[in-house]
Amino acid sequence: MASPKEITQRRAQRVRRQLKKVGGARPRLSVHRTSKNIYVQVIDDAQGRTLAAASTLEKDLKGSLKTGADTAAAAAVGKLIAERAAKAGVKEVVFDRGAYIYHGRVKALAEAAREGGLSF
């Protein structure tokens, strides 16, 4: 029987496999969520480089947030990643939610990134 960690990794790989089919040459907006923080990166898989990154651990965000583990924090990170991606010249991405369902903090981050100018 597979461990919970293996099941989560399989689910994330399944999502990424589908993204490669539909994504084409677009960079990937990858989300990692923990119980206390949320992290996001714009990754160019063709070159193997991170083009932009943001998280709730950054000093400018950390001071203004009540906690790093709520939807308000996720929305702030979404706006920040949209700004940084635009600065890096990225307008279109594919959304990689990993093993997380599209709900709550992940959804808030995605919607804020869309409002900030990213399209996916």
C-alpha cells in the first residue's frame, strides 16, 4: 500500500503531466502550500529556470499580513507574483496547483494573479 506522501506525489505528477500537454511553451505558475505559508514560482521548464518567485515569508509582505496562512495572504502573494512576472516579461502561464485542490488559499492566489495581469 502506498504511503500518503507517495499518493500526494503521484497526484502532483498527474497534474503536471496534463499541463505539459496543454501548456506548450508557456511557463508554469507553481504553487506550494504549507500550514503556515504559501509559496509561488513562475518556472520555465524548457530552460529549467525560475523566472519569478514570491512567498508570505518576504519582509515587505510579512509585516503587513496577520498570518501567512489565510486567503488574504494568498491574495497578496498572487498580486506580487503577477507584478514580478510582468517585470520578467511573462504574461501567459499555465497554473500548476500541484496536489492541492483548487479551493481556498490556492483559488485566492490564482484569482489575485489573474487580476494582476497574468492570464491562464
